[in-house]
Amino acid sequence: MTTALHDLSAHQLLAGYQARQFSPVEVVQAVLAQIERWEPHIAATWLLRPESALVQARASEARWLKGEPCGALDGVPITIKDNIATEGDPTPLGTQAVPLTPAPADAPPAARVREAGAVIVSKTTMPDYGMLSSGLSTFHPLSRNPWDLTRTPGGSSAGAGAAAAAGYGPLHLGTDIGGSIRLPAAWCGIVGLKPSLGRVPIDPPYMGRAAGPMTRSVADAALLMQVLSTPDVRDSMSLPPQAIDWSAAWRQDKPLKGLRIGLLLRPGCGLPVEDEVREAVIDAAHRFEAEGAIVTPMHAFLTPEMLTGLDHFWRMRSLVDLDSLPHAARAAVLPCVRTWAESVHRMSGADLFRAYAQTHAIRVATTRAMQPFDYVLSPTAPNLPAPAEWPSPTNDPLRGLEHIAFTAPFNMGEQPAVSVNCGYSSTGLPIGLQIAGQRFDDLGVLQMARAFEQIRAPQRDWPAAPVSGRTVE
């Protein structure tokens, strides 16, 4: 069976352009048609501009006909998350509270993909201020999971995860400060990489915040990293230039024999791991063992106080943002986000310092726990995707972060971590395996994920768009 153009990987598209088997215009038309089929059901896009995408595609087509592509992604469709600024467009951050002021310039990730010739098809949705693991937003329509329209795609890179699973082209850009790339990657069955802090410059930079690829394959994630990982002076935490052969993630098999791998099934806090999730991750560990890796169960290294401290620090950060808003704008923010942030309005300076100190405690604990290992395997999320209408897996604004105990440590510790699909629940929902590595070993983490792609059980077909025009009520 011939693969539809919208389902082709970035590597396949570039090879096809080189061989003149099809053109960027044909590919973008196919992607736009796929978006038209799916979008009434999953609401993944914002600023979808078909004519602009086709103008970019025609320019790319002309370059390929001359044999002069302008960069490593020339003609490849891409979506970009709402909160990654694109020149001339507003950046609403998923909320009605933010003025729709045009951005003066592309943020670094957007600039890099534009320079590389990628066709920016659309921005993608996110929840209010990116503070939820769902697609619930006062600005965007509710985003849903293509695998089950009653379920959330995760967040805060909600639209990006849904778009990748639905086949809106091969490349999608998300951001992650506590799991916002990896959680939707897990719940949508795709690959999502949170790079080492500073590997992909971002503006504005912030402790633990990273931008990264969300794709259907590790090879495409590595190709996008090749473009994104160029230093940028706007990011004060940007890493210095480093010659990384990202193509090794798809050209060379990584030897697994003798690798020291930790298996983390209990982080020490947060939600308990659901049985089907645990079984899928243990199966993944056995597959690495069968290839000669040395897998060792890890002890829990976080405490409830650590996760609570991080939670309360982020609440105060959000409260400061809310306090800067006019009354009408503040009232426009999702009630669950307001409740969460306003819960700390009586916090003392000493309490705030203690909460902030837990971010460093998490960093120290994570780094120490990882020292005996080359890589760490764990669930990406302890749970399967929640109902689409819920702001988080607990549906409780005061317990909104209990599902991030596996992902957030690697934001605070700055280590790279990737989510890759490792199985399905009894109801057909994807389950994510997280693979974390030592700081700066982004390539190694991708190589491990690529190795797992080759030894995991066969994958199911991607979900097909519903035939009827009705959306889920």
C-alpha cells in the first residue's frame, strides 16, 4: 500500500523532493486536506493559513526544481506551538487574558526552522499559560486525542501532540517545563524529546524550560534537532556550539550490550502507576535486557515535599502573573488556574524560599540517583489520558501536578529525556516509555529511543479521522 503524502516522514519527503517524485506543493495540499478531515474533531490548530502555507510550498518547489534547497528542512511541513513566537503573529499563551500583540520577531526555534526552509502550516493549541496537562483553554477550542476523542491529548503541547498523531505532517514543535512535550507524546503515541537545558535556545528562557521536537519517529526528531540546536544569544542559558552528528540517531545502531540502565517505577511521590502502564514499561526493560543491557531497579528518589515545593513555587510564579493583569483580564483566566495560583496568596517569604529550594533539591536528588546509570527507563506518565474536559488527571486544581513526578525531575536536573510509545492499554490508548540520559547526552537518548523502536512490539496503525462530520459533544 502506498503511504499517503501527509503520512510520510520528513526523511521520506526530502528524498522524494530530491528524486522529483512529488513536490512540496503536493505535500502541503495533502497535509491541508488531512487537517480539514481531522480538525473539526480534535481542534489542534491555531492560525491555520492554507494560502500562506502554499506560498511557502511554491517557493520551496522552485528551489528544488533548481536543485538548490535552502536548508535541511526545505519544503517539510511543520507546526509550531502557540507560545513560540512567530514574527507578526500574536502569542496568546492559550488564554483570553493576554493582549493579542504581534510578535516583533521569531523566537529562536521558529527562526531556525524558517531558515531551514520548513513550511509553517499552522500554530498549535495549548491551555491557559501552559499550566495544565490538557487542551483546556479559554482562548482555543478544546483539543482532543485522536486515539479517543473523549480523552485529552495531554499538555501543555496539546495541539502539537494531537496534530502529530493525526498526521498533520511530520514535524511539530512543543515546549516543556515539567513534562509538556513528553506527556502529550506519551498519550498520543508519538516521540517527544525534552532536550538538555540550553540545547535548543528559547526566548524567553526560564529554569527548566525547553523547546523540542514532537514527531512520529526518532529519526525525524533527530533531523529537527539538527536544525534547532544552534546557539542563540537571546537565550542566556544557551549551550555553546557543539559538533553533534545528529544523523547517528538514524544511521548507526547503538550497541546495547553492557549499558547500565536504571528502571524507575516508583518516583517517591505523585500518582501511583496504573497496572497497564507498569506492565508496558517492564516489558520494555525486558527487551533491553534481552539485547544485553544491564537493567537495575531504582529506589525512589523524590519526596512529597519536593513535588509540593515545586508546585507551590509555580503557584506563586503564576499568582504574580495574575496580579499584574487588569481585573477583567484576570477574570478571563480559567477558574481552575486562578484557584491553583490564588491558593498561595498568604504564603510568607520564608515559605516561598523553602518552596523554591525544593527545585534545587530535586536537581540534586535526580543527578545523584542517575550517577550509577547510563540511562533511566520509566513511565512517562503514571496514568492513561484523562477525560478531555479535565484540566489534569486528578481533576482537582490543588492536586494538579501529581502526574509529573516522572517528568519534572529531568527539567529541574537539566537532563535530556524522550518519550516513545511502548504499548497500548486494553482500550487501545498509547503508553509512553521515558528514556532519560546524563546531561548533554541528547544524541545518546535519541539513539536509545531509536534502538527501542527496533525491538518493541509492532505498532498499531495511526487513528483515522471519523467519517461523520459530527464532533464529540
